[in-house]
Amino acid sequence: MKSDRGFALLIVLWSLVFISFVLSVLMASADRQLRLAMTERSAAQMQAVADGAIWQGVFHATVGGAQHWQDGQVHEQRSGSEVVRIVWASEAGLINPNMASRALFTALLQLCGARAEQARALAFEIAVWRGGARTQTPASIKTRYLAAGLSYAPPQEPFRSVSELGLVLGMTPQLLAAVSPHLSVYQLDEIDPAAADGVVQQALKLSGEVAASPRAGSVRRRTITVTAEVRDGKGQAIRHAVIAIGAGQINGTVLRWW
């Protein structure tokens, strides 16, 4: 009898140990789930703050007077442990690969390191890709791409992104990296030389395409890129948006959001 009672007690003790182990595992799992939920909630809140900061940047980029923020100037705001940084940049000084002439592209490519013959050939291929060179048939274009070992052919449609230029026959990664900072598929109007960097200004001169500056007091369409960054010591959220702003508008149209 004593041995039976001892055995029963041992079973009870082991059962209690097992139950304690199960409870500890469940509690640890619940704690992890709670911490994960809190982290996801915090990330969502920061993302929402960044989204709102984008539109705050758009407002201050387009409004006049004392509330206007200058192009490229970073504005920092603090709320408790959160730090929000907002900056906007105009794309008026960039070259749109869907609008630029072959002469302008040739000049830009040369300034970015291409040889003269290479730059002319690439400018032609860029025009072919976007459908601007009608001297060749789709069949002959596809044949040239196949001969180069490429399994695709130009869609003869506008570029959807600057990175798409990397698919153009003859484009190298190094040249694409050099030319990309001077391009934007979202630049809506003629290039504003006052907003252009030195490379774009020189390309305009070399190509003979000196863009006219907007008349004093005139309002033109424009595109801006706004970046908002939120940090709170535990994490961060970053939002970017390309916004098209029409004449007289304070808010704009989102062209890209990421």
C-alpha cells in the first residue's frame, strides 16, 4: 500500500511539473505574441505619421509666404520620443527620358562617361525603346536584341521608370548609375535650368537645347518628391511620394508612393 501511495504521489508531482511546464510555455508564447502585436502596432502608427508628414511636406512646398519650405531643406519636428524629418525636392531640373531629344541624351551620356560613338548609339536605342524611332521595323529591332543575347525586345512605349533604361541595348550598369540622378520619368514640363544641376545645364548647352526659364510670376506644372522619416528610438518608418502639382494647386496628384 505504501508503495502504491508513493507511486501515486510521484505521478501527481510529475503531473504538476508537466502542467507547470505547459503553462510556462503558453505564457512565454503569449508574451511573445503580445510584444509582436505591440511592435506591429507601433510600426503601423509610425507609418501613419509618415503618411501624414508627406502631405504636410506637399503643403509647405506649394504654399507661399512664411509657411513655404525651401527645396532640399530638411525640417525636423519632435513629439515626445518621436522625431519626424520631412524634405521635398523639385524634379523641374531633371531630364525626362520619355521627352528628351536624342541630341540631349547624347550630350548627357557623354558627360556621364560614355564615348561619343557609344552615346550616339545609346541615344538612338533609347528612342527606339520608347517608340520614337520609326525607321526600323519591330522585326528588325527584335532581331538586333536577339543577336545580342537578349530574350526581349523594346515595347516601343514610354519608360515607366528610370531603372528600365538598364534594359536598353548597350546600356551598362555603370553608365546607368551615372546617368540616373539626372533623370525622372515624372518630370512633366520643360526643364527649368535654374533648378538643374551642373551636368544637366551643360548637357542642355552641348545639345543646343537651352530651356527657357519660366516667366516671372508665372505658375507652371511641376513634380516634387517628398520624403518623410519617423524615428522613436525603437524603430523607424520612411515614406516617399512623387506628387504632380498643377498650376494654382496646393495639394497634388500622387504619381508614385512607396
